[in-house]
Amino acid sequence: MIRVRQSRNSSKLLLKKTYCISPQNIYEMLHNLITFDKLVGREVFPGYFEYQIIFKCNEEAVHARRDLLRTISKFGKNAIVVWDTSSEETDFTKDFVRYESSINAEKKYSTIFNQEALSTLNQ
């Protein structure tokens, strides 16, 4: 019998320590730099956000990580990009607020940013 195990390849990155940059600016900077499927912003404490960048596949995430590491200084002198090893997206996106035409950055809520949201913003 052949056993198939779930892949440990991650298709999610975390962008942390992006002080003093608004969620909208982070979204626009990332959108111009890399291709991603979804961006989830979480306000950890007032004014401090962490972003989960979700990709369609591991290969996209690998290329995006490389591009982000080359230009990480754009996101602040302390900004870091790490692999997100959490097994479920729902842990991070519990109680989320969907991004439609404006960013709703509220305490204790996550905000999901995606390509559709950007197109509605630009209309």
C-alpha cells in the first residue's frame, strides 16, 4: 500500500514589522512587486500590522519570496518575510473584514485583500 502525505511545501508568506505604512500602501506596493492570490492583514496591536500573503502554488511563493527579499527595505528597515507554516488559513482569517472599495483596518479583525478588490478600487 502506498501512503500519500500532505505536502509540507508552503504557499504562504508572512510580511512583518512594516511600521508606519498603511495597509493600502502595503497592498499597492506588493501588487506592483509580486503576483499573489490573496493578502490578509491583521492588526496585532494599534498601528502594527502583519500580512499573510497567499499564493496559488508553492512555486509562485518561492519566486515572490526571492523578489521580496531583494526589495525588503521598501517596507521598512526592520521588515522581514518568513514562510507561514500555519496549517490552516482560517486560523489567521477568523473574523475577517472583506476589502471592497476601501480598507477597513479595525482592531481584532483581519482584512482580506485580493485582485478583485484592486480592480474595484481602480474603477
